[in-house]
Amino acid sequence: MSKPPSIINADISRSVTPELLLGLQGFVAFIDNGADIEAVFDIAAALANHEVSTAAITYLKSHSEIAQLFAEQYIAPTPNLEALLKLPSDSLGFVYASHMRDANLNPEFYRKVELQDDASYLALRMRQTHDIWHTVTGFGIDFAGELGLQAFQLAQNRSPLAVMLIAAITLNMIKMNSDLNPLVRIIQQGYDLGYQAKPFLAQKWEEAWEKPLVDWRKELNVTPLR
């Protein structure tokens, strides 16, 4: 026997939390404005305690080196860009700091996360290393580059947030009546690159800033797009 509409509506009301409503608003806002970073954080907050995020973390921890990072809750200090710019020009640290300086980016751009559990650790570590991933993969910070990096993260982390952002960007492109072919290609390229690369989340980048970027890419099996 099916439930009366009033009971169904009550069930829906109980399941729609303030976080989910904020996440939905963030999703719609990101469709309208792909540069709205606060909308991204709202979507991430809505997904944080959902079972799909738990499943993604379980997958990540199936890699022993990532599981060790979770166990340590490894968090590095905020990068000192001026110090990194004194490293050799071929080093990860120099290239990363140059990218941050040239794009006028702040290493602490992200909404702060209170470290409480695996979900909050993952959110904090991914935010802390977001622009390092850009640097190593070679994806830019324009619309296409962000889309490629999200596809990369989907392949690497099974990231629910990446799925939502890819969907929102796609909907924005449809709204703008843009050509979807380049978008689909960059999604495929990003996913393929992430699938073949070794786990980025397992890396303690900040302990080897001086290592040449080309060596990082070789060790992680990353061939940046030309």
C-alpha cells in the first residue's frame, strides 16, 4: 500500500537538512556563476556526511599509502611563496609559487575546516593542495582547466564534489549555448590522466618542494596536456 502524499511530504521534509538545502542553492549558484567559490564550499558541506562521500573515503583508504595519510591526518604548513620563489626554477616549489603569484592567488583561499574526522581531513587536505594539483597536472585555472582537474579528481578519488562541479559547469555551458565538444574532450582527457597517474592524495608535496617538477611527473606517471 502506497503512502499518502502528506506522509511522503513529511518524509521528504525530514530528509532535507539545512546543509542539503544550502548545497542545492550552491549548485544552482555555481551553474549561474562558475567563479563562485563559496558555492563550491556549500556543495562540499552538503556532501560531507552523505553516504556517497563515505563510500569515496572507503575507496581512497583501500590504497595503503593514502590510508596512512588519513591515519596521520597529515597537514602541512601554509606555503611561504617568497621562500619557494628562491628555489631552483625547475622545482615544484618554484613553479607552484610562480603560478600562485602570477594568478594573484592566496594559498589559504579556502573556507576553513575544523579537523574532526576522515571527511573533514579529506576536505582540508584537498583544499590545501588544490593548486599543487593544478601545477603538477598542468591544468590551468580557466574554465577548461578547472573542468579537467575535476575529471582528474573523479578518476583519482571518486570525488562526489567533482561530479557535482562537472555537472554544474556542463549545465552552464548548455545555458550559454556553447559548443560541448571541447568540454567533453577535456573531461575525457582529465579522467584518463587521473586514471593512469599514481595517487596524488598520497603525496607529501611540501616535504620535497625542491624536487624538479619533471621528476614528480615522471614518478607519478603524469604527462601534461600540450
